[in-house]
Amino acid sequence: MTTVAGRRLLVVEDEYALAFDLAGWLESQGADVLGPVASVADALALLDEDALPDVAVLDINLGSERVFPVADALQAAGVPFVFLSGYDSRVFPQPYRNVPLCTKPVDNAQLLRVLGTVLAA
Amino acid sequence: MAIGQLGAGITGFEEQKGFRFLTYSNARPRPARYSRDAGMRGRDDLDDGTGPRTPSTRNEELLELIVDSSADFAIYTTDQTGTASSWNVGAERLFGFAEAEMVGHDADVVFTSEDRAAGIPARERSRASQDGRALDERWHQRRDGSRFWASGLLMPLRDGTGYVKIVRDRTEQYEAEQRVRAEEARFRLLATSVPQLVFTTLPDGGRTWPSPQWIEYTGISFDESLGQGWLAAIHPDDREATRTAWHEALAREKYYVEHRVWSAASGEYRWHQTRARPLPGSTNSAEWIGTMTDIHDLRTLKDRQGVLLAELQHRTRNLLGVVQAIARQTMKKSQSLDAFGEAYEERLRALSRVQSILAELDFGDVSLRTIIEAELTAHGDGALGSGKIEIGGPDVNLAATAAQALALGVHELATNAIKYGALAREEGKLTVTWSVSKEGQHRVATILWRESGVTMSETAETGRKGYGTELITRALPYQLKAKTELSFEADGVRCAIAVPVTEPNVGE
């Protein structure tokens, strides 16, 4: 199974505790974490500055904004990603219907499996 | 005698008022004697010997046979004043008066007493004289006083000596008509007073009657609504479905569609549920009756309910995510399971408090004062009103997500103050003040938390590395783009939190 070890992994999540908890755990799995960042602007800035990540974990609601501009930028750059959200997949806009969704609260093992799947694809 | 005159020019029948009348040519009828027995005696005795058999005598004979044997029609003649001069078997049967009783007597007794008192019989005779006939639909009276609904025709005799009257009992038809009329009136009353838009239609959707409510609702006139004209009030996107629903309706004998109908009053399309059923016992070409019910609010509410449910699920999951993260973070910083239990429970309570506030405001903006007061009330042990705590600042609102994060920060400060700080000792004081300033495009509220009268001890050191410190110095800047400063001064904790706030509504 494909793992996240040695992969550059962007985390976009506005809830501090969740973001750092997740980032810390992914690092413990050997990932090179980019971020975490809490807003669309910060995420886009990171994508501009740094080398592109191999994969990304995106929370959908970031305070009062939504993460979709970041998703679009990643799609355009060919970077796979997964959503992490309290939302059901049925509220997703059409262009993201095929993007995997992990629901909150996070199941770390499940997230790792899904990340492995999109990295292998 | 009179009947012979009448019969001389029969040319056929005329359909009128539900039964057939004999019709007559203009040829001058020849006088003939009429007796009720004549028809029974046969033709040799019928003629009074005035000449050979001619077409007109045959006609007379025919007529006398008809009149005599006509049990369904009362036929009688009178003179100018209404005195009976002949009275057929139908008249005997219908009115209950025998011929012998009537001939030579006033025939107006067949009218009701009210009509006689009102001069109806005389008026009818004068109308017949003037117009050549008088149609007469009214209650008549039998010999025994019972009444029946009669359809009558009064015509003057051509020689001017009197009148002939033909009467038929139409009580059954009359009562049936009355019932139909009453039923129709009931239908119209119902159809025009219910809030639904009622209509009658052919099974191809062609309207035959739109109720006044429809006309008022859509602003489409009665005439414009007929046939397929009513479709003009249906939303263009729904017209196809509205039309095709008729195909299925025929097989099921039931029409059903949900579509948008133009409301002239509100200037918008509103969702309606339209149903129609054929009238009982009708065929495919017969009339159907339908109603259109406004279900717009119901539909809107259903949609809204779906959105709310999704949102509720989202919030619940997010909240569980936060609870999970707090548990993990608290676990990392806890020395023992007991310490974890205490701190975790307090944090969940703080989370629950701010959730209650947010839920009450339907997750709209929350006043900063509300957040601070809620935390200090929960922890202060009555200190809030005791003069130990001072709170002050302008009215300012936070977005719901910011409010939750800030409330957890204030919770950490308050917990620390109660355990080690200003709220832990007699001489301690706490002031929480805030001001609002503009930074670039955003408005920012700067909150100052100042404790005094505290002798800082080594216990503060634990606080420096604790979860609360991390929350204020790292989480709030990360999550809210807040600027925070936290310092442990000699006489107590100082904390400054500058957090972006929502713009006041226009007009506020």
C-alpha cells in the first residue's frame, strides 16, 4: 500500500487544534507537511512560493470562506487531494464529485488509506 | 266543435319546452263537431254528414283520435272567459275533474288559488290572444287540491270564440331540474369560495370553466383562460410536464402535476399542486373537475429543512472534530488521568456554553460582551457583580466561528485567574476592557485582560507551557488572524488580543 512517507503533503484546516493535531500525526507517519494553513489566501500563497505538494488534505469550510479556490488551483496543477469536512458529499459542487471525502471527526487510519489511494492513482 | 277547428291544418310537430306540440298550417280550419265518444264510434259516425271524405276530414279524424286517446296531455278548450267547452281524457286524468263536471264550468280552477287571486288565468288568455300563444310553466292544482308542476300552452281558437290549452305534468322533471340546479349552485358556491383555484376541463386539458379565484390569482380573464389559454399562467419550464400529465391522466382517471403558477398579486411564480378527476360516469369526452392548491410555502419549507439538516449534520461533525482535537491536545499536556479529566471536562463546558449562545443567535454574529460575560459568570463564582471584576467596551460583534475560538481563549484565561490569579485571592482585581480601531480594511477589537493584586508564584510557570497559553499565543493567531500578547507580570497576568470583528450593519 502506498504511504505518505517522504511525500510533501499540504494541510488546509482552520481549526488550530485539528490542524496541528493532524499535521503532527502525518509527520509521525513520515510525511513532509506543508502548512498547516487556515485560509484560502495562505494556502494559495504557499502553493506559489514552495514546490508543489504531492497531495493535499483540504477542510471545506475555512471560517467564513470555502476552500474551493485552493481545490481548483490543485486540480489545475494536477495535484491530487482529499476533502476533510463535516459536510456530506451531496452538498459538493459538481466539479468535485469524484474527490474522496473524509468526514469529521477524523479517523486517522481511514484518512491514511484514502491518501494512499489518491497517491497511487 | 273547437277541437275540429284546431285540427284542420296540422302540419307536424314542434319541439318546445321539453315536449312536442302539434303545429298547424295557416289554412282556415273547417268547423267540425267534436265529441269525446266520436273517436270510439268509428269514422262513419264521426262525420255529421256534411259531405264526402276529404283529406281534411281525415285530418280531423286523426286529430280527434290523438286528442281523445292522449292520456299524457290534458287538452281542453274554453270560451273567452275561461269556461270549459271540452275536456279530454288526459285532462280528466291530470286534473281529476271529469268531463261532465267541467264542461260549462270555470276551467280556471286548475290554477292555484294564489294565481287565481293574482289574475294569472286572465292575463294568460290576453297574452295568448295578443301573441298567438302563451307558454305557461307553473304549479297547477288538482281536484283534490294537490299540486303539480305543469307545462302548459294556451292558444286562441281561430274563430275567436275561446282558447285551447294543452297541459303536461312536468313535476318529476321540474324537481329533477331543481335538484340539479341546487347541486350546481352548491358546486359553484364551494368552487368559488375555497382558497384553491377550481376549474372544469376536458380530458385534453382544455379548460371549460375557470373559477373567479383563478382569474383573480393569475390575472388571466375568463375568456383567455378557456381551452389551452390558461397555460399562459404556467411557468414556461413546467408547461411540457403540465401538458403530458394529461396522457397519463386518461388511463388513471386522475390528473396530477406540480407546477409553478403565475401569481399576479405577488408578481412571481408559485408552486401549485394540480389535481383533476373525471365526473362520475363520464366518458373520455366528458368534463373533469380540478383544483390547484398553492404548495409554495410547503415546498420552500421542505427545501429549507433539507438545507438545515445538512447544515446541522455539518456543525455536529465539526463540533465533534473540535472535541476530538481538544481531547488530544489536553491529553498531551496532562500529567495524569485525573488532571486530564478535570481540564477536559471544563473545556467541554466552555465549548458547550458558547455553543448555546451561538445556537440562540442562530449562528449569527455575537456580541463580544456576551462572550466575555458568559465565561466570567461561569467561573467567577459571583465575582462578576462583586467589584472584583470590571468589564467595559463598545458594542461590537464577532462572527460565530471567531466567537467560539475566542470563548475558548477567554475560558483558559478565566480558569487560570481562578486557580492561580486575581480571582483566587481577596485582594485580586480583574479588568477586561476593549476598544475598536480600524486596521487597513478591517475593524479590529483589541481586548485587554489585566489582573492585579496577585503575587506571581512558580505555579505560573506551568501556565506558560500549558494548553491555555498555546491556545492564546498560537491558536487564535492561526485561526482568527488575531494578534495576541500574553505576559506574566509581577502582580498578575496581562493579555492583549486583537481580533478582527464584523462590520456593523448599515443603519446600526
